[in-house]
Amino acid sequence: MSDSIPIRGPVSVPEAELGWRFSRSSGPGGQHVNTSATAAELSFDVANSPSLPEPYRSRALERLAGRLVQGVLTIRAEEYRSQVRNRDAARARLASVLSDAIAPPPKKRIPKKMPRGINERRLENKKRRSEVKRQRSRRWD
């Protein structure tokens, strides 16, 4: 196991800031699932984490507002039958979620002016198409 989870650039979360809980996984699995606590639940306190710089923390709190409970992000992994693999999956998911949350906002799109020739060709095609359809609709006498 590594000492910390790399998030984005120089930002990483130390293992000491993570809280773990283990329980039985749901779903099929036979007798194994009834006896072993393989589901891993990872808790990370985003609001009070000293490892996140303030601009990143405020951005993460804003973007993850729907997933946080009192500033704590919880991730549950139960897709594997092994507790170790579920712990690794939860760590990877935490890194992915936090990386997306602290990413800089995308650049604002600057609308460009449509070239005059493109607009004229579009209107000419519309007129031509309209004329064809108008001629087709005339009655044959």
C-alpha cells in the first residue's frame, strides 16, 4: 500500500485522512458472501482536510455538494470478492472523483462570427430546395 493517493499534480491525500468501514457485500456469492466483510466504504472529510489547498477545497465542496454529508465524501466499493481489491477500487474512485472536482473550470467558449459566404450558400440551397418542392406540388392540368 502506498503512503498517499495522488489526485492531481502536486495534490495528494495521505492514507491517515481516510476512514474505512467494512461490511458484507450484497448480491449473489454463495456462502462466502455470508461470512466475510468484503465491501469497503471509504470516507474522506473534504471540508476539513489539511492536504487540500484552500482554492481546491472550495471548488471541491461546490462541485461535490450533492454527494457530501456534512463535508464528508463517502465511496462504497463492493464489486470484487476480495476486501483488498475493493479497497483499491475505492481509492481509485476517490482519486477520480476528487481529480474531476478540483479540475480548473473549462475555458469559456467565444462565439465566432459566421462567415458571410457560408450563410449565403445556406440560404441559396434553401431557396433552391423550396423552388423544387413548390414545383412538385403544382397540379397537373
